[in-house]
Amino acid sequence: MPDTAPPPAPTRLADYLHPAWLVEEVALTFRLDPKATRVTARIAFAANPARASDGPHDLRLDGEALRLLSASVDDRSVMEGVQIDPQGLTLPAAHLPADRFVWTAETEIDPGGNTALEGLYMSNGMYCTQCEAEGFRKITYYPDRPDVMARFRVRIEGDLPVMLSNGNPVGSGPGWAEWEDPWPKPAYLFALVAGDLVSFDDSFRTASGRQVALRIFVRPGDEGRCAYAMDALKRSMRWDEEAYGREYDLDLFMIVAVDDFNMGAMENKGLNIFNAKYVLASPETATDRDYALIEGIVAHEYFHNWTGNRITCRDWFQLCLKEGLTVYRDQQFSGDERSHAVQRIEDVRALRARQFREDAGPLAHPVRPEEYIEINNFYTATVYEKGAEVIGMLRTLVGAEAYDRALKLYFERHDGEACTIEDWLKVFEDATGRDFGQFALWYRQAGTPRVHVKEEWADGTARLTFRQEVPPTPGQAEKAPMVIPVRWGLIGANGDEIAEGLFELTEEKAVLEVPAPSRPVASLLRGFSAPVILERAVTNEDRAFLLRHDTDPFNKWEAGAAFARDLLTRMTLADAAVEPAFLDAMQAVAEDDGLDPAFRALALTLPTEEEIAAEVHANGGPVDPGKIHAARMTLERHLADHLSGILTTFYDDMAVPGPYAPDAEAAGRRALRLRALALLTRADPEARAAQTLFQGADNMTEQMAALTALVVAGKGEEPLAAFYEQWRGDRLVMDKWFGVQAMATPPDAALDAVKTLAKHPDFDWKNPNRFRSLIGAFTAGNPAGFHRADGAGYTLLTDWLIRLDPLNPQTTARLAGTFETWRRLDDGRQEKIATCLDRILATQGLSRDTSEIVSRIRAA
């Protein structure tokens, strides 16, 4: 490894101190200018009684990339006493009154030069903010931490027609607008937007009869694509009232669609800022997947109004408190709106693809980490997806009624507070009388637990012996036993369920005994009741049996998916032949008309190449992405040949009559029809069905499915050109055009295609969506193409990371995580990746974001 400067000192949970000064009121005035915006902050500070015993205290304010023009305390200049450093400023206690004072400062910032998209920045002529986690310090000097909560009043001065901030409008005139947020909030929830925008308006009547104005702000011309997002918002508001008793608390709720945004969306109080791709949708430009994402993300950000805003996190170590709970709530909502079975399968697939991978590598960390160098690097699958699984386990353990009782107590007890995981678990203890001390290990221990199961049957009794282990992870070599809820069922030889229940595994080893008149087949971890890896000696015959007879939808799907993973692993490692039993099992699922079309589409979808790679690694590896791709394509072709008749029937019979609608039933039919199309194309070298559909499709779901099938089949040149000419003026659809080529181009041609596209005049690498649609899509979505044996894919990614890091460290650091599984590859690929990682770390001026991620990966 190269010699590098020592990393910055980490921030540690154990070092937490209450703030010395609290903020009572904040008044901000913005005089907008693209290169020199002036920000005047008038902040009322009061000494924190919790720190009274260790005073007097200096005033320490966070601030980065700010030009301080003036500073005063109670209108008395303190410019000579202020000590400025790259991370903020300090005003010694000698310059401060003992109890309370008003700090006034004027700063100048450069929104147009802010390419990191944190703080106040420009997006195609529009002013926009992103302050989570620590972006507010790039706007003005402030105690930029979530446990400092205050009411904000904001005045915006400029020549733009729309000027927005949090809360309710309290005044406006030519060239100015004022906003007031009546609810105390931390600075990370501050928002400002100003630009040439139009609004799509509606309203919502709350359960108590209050009328709330709803507005979605977009660029002129985009207002025709807001209806679905608005409908999703209204359904989310009603659901939160009915499911959680949470009513909206302002007169106005706003969403703004922004082109340049590092994340999906942000829950700023009353003024949600969204990546435009998660707002704008029409049948011609958005797929069924886009509609589902819009629905889920709109719900997620709205639900944050209570689980994140009204009750926030004390410090960033508690990030999972707001994110895990809100992810769980949006998953519940999506299940209610669509299909709980399908939603659960999709959630678990995402968890295994992202979070299990994270847990198994150098970036593993607990749901609540103990330390960090750059907080932006902890917006991870572990915090979000595993955090949601922990909430789901709590509900499983205490039951739906007790969960509702605990949540009601949580809202009553902590409204307006900044809380910790301990506060959260104490609510459950008080509501149920249970001790959750051992359960808290889910927040403290990293790694995916493995549950080994030995199954025996004798003398009319089924005996299940469970043994758990949590593998060592960086910084945590020894782990204590966890509380693992295991939902189970026993299915008799005739397909009838003998018994079912919930088993709480709390020791390293435990036994469950159940009367059973004959040898049953066990259905374990039903509904994926805990985020663990289940290891059991199960035959593919038993998997086929569960696929036919299991009454639990998740385990029915899981039986087929496990069968496929096992077969594909053996095909990769030992050139095993395709098993007729697997093809017959898939045929049985396909022919079961009692199953939801969306479920059948998922059942007929083979595991991803990433899932197969994890299985190959678990079975001794090393991972060869090229062999995995070849095995998966071989199995798809055999599946297509075996099911050709019913696939043709699906393609014909599942066509949805009438105009496009994004509802769950229609989307499910399209999912099965288009899964059939993908398989039929594997068996037809000319891809005739895909070509016909591409030419006649009247919605983006079918057009993109046909285009993808054609690109995979090597028949994409003319359709891609036609698609470009049709959609070259639509920025979001063009992201799809870049993405389909990066992901679907056959591996041997993918790298050259990506290099060519990177020179395309429409490739704006400074826009996060466009960058991810090409470079990100290639590295994550085309494993065999990216992991070429010659290392050229690694060199391409490294070149782009080094180029992007000075402009946008957040996007760079997230994409650097592509390398996290490098140690499961063969020696030759590992050597080439090591060279690339060393090159990144040797880059002069490398950001803290990227340095932390790459250093941890390199040290694996």
C-alpha cells in the first residue's frame, strides 16, 4: 500500500457531549446571487443547563467554505475575537454573556461553484439546498448537529418568480418572500429553493378537518407528469393517519423536483426536495418500476414528518432511528397499496443484494455504528434496510397490537425531541413489560447471523435443533447470541400444514420439538422473519415440494430461488448440467393460475449474478464473473425452451387491454408478460417478439423491456438509435438510454460501449443521475463486463473516481464501494484491483469521503 497521510480522527459515539449552547430562534436573510449569495443569520443562543457544571463555554460553530463578512454578539462586533479554521469558528467565552445572547453574522457563499451539491447550490439556474447530514455549515456558521433544534424564520431576496423555504408563507412582495416554520427543527432539515418554477396543486383534508394545500414545483413543461406523485402523496397522508394516527401539522406541504441531486429525496420540514426521477412520470416516459419507486419514496419522505422531523435523532450515530423506522413504514404502506407477498420478496432481494454484501465485507458496520470519519458514508443499506428489518422483528416479537401501543407511546413521549436507540427500546419495554437488553445487540453487532438447523423426525416428533453464530467483522471479533425470531411451519407428505408458530432463538443452541405423525418438510424463517442466513441440509426434492405446497408466500418463492442458486452455483463451480427437476418445478409455478401474476414473474426470475457470486464464494470460490454469467444465460435458455408454450401464452394473455394504468394488478400482468418476453428472446436468435413489441409499444414499461431484450440479444443497434431520436429531449428517459446499454450489452462488448458513450455529447458526468446511469450501471449491472480478466473495467472506474472526487465526493465514495467484494475474486483480479485502490489513495487532495471508503476496502 502507498504511504498516505494519517486519516482524520474519527467521531465516536462514546465521546458524545450535550451542546454547550442551545438555539431558541433563527432568522435568516438570503440575498441571492449565483456567485456571491449573502446570508445574514441572527441566532438567539441560550446556555444549556445540562452543561452548566462545566462552564463557561466558548461558542463553537461549524462552517465550511464560508467568507465571514461580519459577526456580532448583541449587536457588538466580535470580528477581532473570532478564531476561524477550515471546519468552523470559535468565539472564546470571554466575549460572551453567561446565559443568553444574539449572534449575528453575515457570510458570503458561491452556490454556482458548489459542485458537491451540499449546502446551497445551483441546478440549471435554480437555487437548491441539501443540508443532511452536515450541509448547513456550508450556508452559515451554526451548531450543525441534530440535537440543536430551533424555530426558523427565513427571508429570501432575489429576482426569481418562486422562492420557497420551510413551513408556512408569512409574506411576499416584488423580489422577496418570507417563511416561518412553527416547529423546532435541527439545521439538517432546513431547505431553500428559488427558481423559475410552476406548481401542480391539490389539497388534502385531514382527519380533524383541516385543509392542507399541496404543491409540487417543477420546471415549466413538466407539470403534466406530476399527477401520480400527487396521488401517492395524498394516499400516504391518509395511510399515516389510519395506520399510525399521525396527522400533518402545517398549512402547506411542498415537493420540489430537482435535476442535480445526490440522493433520492430529502424530508425537509414541509418542503421535500426530490430527485426529479422520483417525481415525474407519464405512461410514455416512466416504467412500472418508476411508478412504484415514486410511490414508495414519496411515502418515505412524507412519513419522515413524524419519524425524523417531529422526533429526530440526537446524533448521527442514531441515524437508523429515523431511517430504519421510516423504511419499515414505507414498506408497510407499499404492501398495503400493492401486494404484501411481492413487496416482501422484493425487499428481501434488495437486502441480500446490498446489505448482506455489506455485512460480509470490509464496509461492515453495526446498524448503529460506534464511530465514523465521514457521516455521509453511513447512509448505507445497513442503516436503512437492516434498520427496517430490526423494526420488523420488534413487531414480530411483540405482536401488531403491542407494536401499535408502543408507537403511540413513542409519539406521545418524545414529540419535539432528539432521541436515541435507548429511548426507542425503552418505549417498547414500557409498553410491553419485556426486557429488550439482548435485542439491542441488533443495533450494536455487525454481521449477518447464520442459523444452522438440524432436522430430525422419530416416534411422531419433529425435532429442530437451531444453532446461531455471528461471524467476525472489522473491529468486532467476538459476538454474543442474538434474539432471532423464527417463524416456522411443518408440512405433511400430503401437502397439508401440520403446525406453525414463532420460535425465539436467544441462545447459541436451542431445540424445538413438535408432534408430527409422519416426517414433515419444515418451512423455516417464514416471511423472512429475521435478516439471517439459514443453513440447513435440504434436498432439491424438498425445495420443489415447498414450491408446490408451502402456504407462506415468501417461503414458496424462496424454495424456487434456493433451488436456482444451488443449481447455478454447481454449474459455475463444477460445470453441472441443468437439472430437469428444476425446470419441472418452474413449470409447476408457471402453470399455477392461483398465483398472482407478479409473484409468478418473480418466481420465474433467476437469481442475479451478484447473488450467485455470494453463493459461489460461500462454497469455496473464487468468483469468476464470466463463468457466472455464462451459467445464468445457459439456465435461462433451457428454461425458455422448457416453458416455450406457456411463455407464449403468457405473452399473449397477459397483455393489458385499454389505456396504460400503473395500478398493481395491471403492473403484475405486465411483469409476467415481459418476463415471458425476456425468456422467449433467449430462445429466438432473431428476437422477433421483442422487435415487434418495441415498434408498437405505447408505454415506457413495454418499450424498455423490448429494448433491453434486443440489446441483450445483440440486436440493439437500430432500436437504440430510434429510441435516442424519439427521446433525446427528455433528460430522464435519456438516463434509461445510457443505462440499458451499460447493463445489457453483452460482456465482451460492454466496456467499449461504455467508453464510447462516455464521449457522447449528452453524457454530463457532473450530473449524478447521468453519471450513475452509465458508470454506475456498468459497474453494478454488468458484472461480467466490469470484471474483465484484463482489469480494463477496474481502470475505467478508477479513472472516473479520481476525476469526479474533487467535484462530488459523495457520489465518488458511494461508487468506490463497487470494489468492496474484491477479496472473493481470483488472485489475478485481486492484484489488478489492489493497484487501482492504491492509485486512488495516492491521489493528491483525495476527499475524506472517498479516502475513508477506499482505505477500509484496501485494508480488507
